Amino acid sequence: MSQVTVKQGTHYALMETGATAQWPDYTVSLPGIDIPGKLFIKESLALTGCEVSLNSMPSGGEIPFNHTHQQNEEVYVFIQGQGQMLLDGETINVKEGSIVRVDPQADRSWRNNSDAALVYLIIQVRQDSLNQYSLTDGVVSEAAPNWA
Ligand code: ZN
């Protein structure tokens, strides 16, 4: 059984979720439905700019509803297995290495129509919120790494 642990640092938080093979142990309970194999990490890590979920959908699994968002875009990062997404009625095939950006208004669902687990991350962030990033946001420190 997987168990989440969080270590709080001065300017970081470290969350342990177990190996991806253990992610099916997690369940998110929504009104009227449980989604097995899903774990949101925002609250554990005290994230302030995005929500991320870890997901492992079993063979034959599916999200039994469509949904849209009000202001957040989502990025689906598929890291193991294969399946399909349904985006505004269009079916696309996804597999390990596929990354899909979904606009807030897109009506979406997805399923695992393969014979192995579909493992993926979903990153949810406010559309048009990123003003600076990577090399325009990062600042190289004067001190070199000191691993002591
Ligand atoms: Zn969503």
C-alpha cells in the first residue's frame, strides 16, 4: 500500500509517492464517483501556481464523463502505456512520450484501451498566466554547488 510522505524544507517540500506501480493504490473521491489510481499533489506540496495529479489507469479503465475547465489549461504527460483521448469529439491515440495541451474549453475524456496500465501526469495551470520562464526567470547564483 502506498503512503504519501512529505518532508518540509526551508524553501522546498519533498513528497514521496512510491513507484508508479503503486499509484493504483491512490483514489480521488469526487461527488458521486471515485477515480482509482489518481493522486493530487497541490495540497501536500503547498503548490501555489499549478495543480498536478499522478495517474495510473488500469487496462480497460476510462473516465466516465466529459469535462471542461473555466480558466485552466491542462497538460497531459503520458509516461507509460497507451490509450486514447477524446477532445471535442475527436479521438486521438496517446502513448508513452505523448504530451497533450488541452485548452480550458475543450470537452475532454480519456481511456485505457490497451492491456497494460496507462501512467500519466496532468498539470493544470491558469491559461496565459506565465509571464517569464526558464532562462528569463532563472537566475544563476554566484556560489557554485557545494555537495559537502
Ligand atoms: Zn481537468
